[in-house]
Amino acid sequence: MKKRRIGILIIVAALMMAILASCTPGLTETKDPDPTETQDPVESQDPDNNEDEDKDEDKDEDKEDDKGSSKVDMTLSEIIEAIYGIKDPGLMLGDMEIDLENPDNVKYYTGLTEFENVEQAIASETMIGSQAYSLVMLRVKDAKFAKDTAQDIFKNVDVRKWVCVGADDMQVVAKDDVVMLFMTQSFEDGLTSKEAVDAFEEILGTADVVFK
């Protein structure tokens, strides 16, 4: 009887050991990385280079803006008044708005036949037709049109539009979106084109273009 019990206990112990062995998690083999395997390279970025690239982009944007975004804050009438404040022409002058709806009127004062890019124009001329004197201030719709507009005026304006007299001293300049035509008949103590341009630049800064 005792031998039978001992045999049963041995069987039970064997079963317990088998159960425990099945419940014990197996060890997984850790595989070392293969030194021959290659990984995709990670691109390194130099922060200094990034800053330089950002600065270059900002400069390019600034240059782009400079080509056609600059505007003069003063009105055309204020600019004319400021020029006369620096140098008095010594003439009886009258200012008038040039009617941009009237092509003949625009051509008479500026010589322009195509002026769709002109936003406003004011002429300051003598009240006596026998004196050749004209200061015309124009504002273009965008600064990028200023150079071509100034050049067209310089080439096409009629310096002998007055009766029996003509201008022998003329310059056309542009700064940002403002263009100035100045022409006169030289006379003693009169305002010269150089003095007019000097006053223009004193007020607005160095001209972008000068035709003379």
C-alpha cells in the first residue's frame, strides 16, 4: 500500500514539474546588428547656413518689393510747393490739374500719348503765355512705371509749345512713383532745371533716373 502511494506521489510530482516547465517563458535570442547592414544617412543641417539662406530669401523679397512698391507720401501739390519754398521762380505761376480723360490736354503738358499708367498729373506754368516755363509733376500707378514714363516725356514733350518762345533748359527725373518734368527758357535769376532737380532731390531723396 505504501509503495502504491509513493508511486502516485512520484507521478503527481512529475506532472507538476511538466506543468511548471510548460508555463516558464522561453528565452528569446538577442541578435546583434549585422555590421554589414547599412542605414540611410541622416542629413545634417548647419544652423548658420539656414540663417544665411533665410537672409538671402529676405533680401530677394526686399529687392522684389523695391522694384514696384515704393510710394512717396507727399501729394503732388505739396511737392511743388516745397520746391518753390526752396527756390522761388520769380514768376506769376498757376497750378492746374491735368485732365487725364483728355488726351490732347495730357499731350500738351507732357508729350505722352499713352498714359494708362499715370494716376495723377499737375502742371505749374506761367500766367503769361510769352514766358516758356513748365513744371509738371506726375504720379504713376506703380513705381515700376516711373522710368519708362519719364523717358517717354523726355523724348516727346514739345519744348516750343508756347507762342514765339521755347524752353532751352529741360530735365525729367523720377523718384519712386513720382515723375517731374521741368523745362524753362533761361533768364536771369530764373529757376534752372538743375536747381529744380536739386530741390526735388532735397525733398524726396536722390532721383532714381534723370534725363537731361
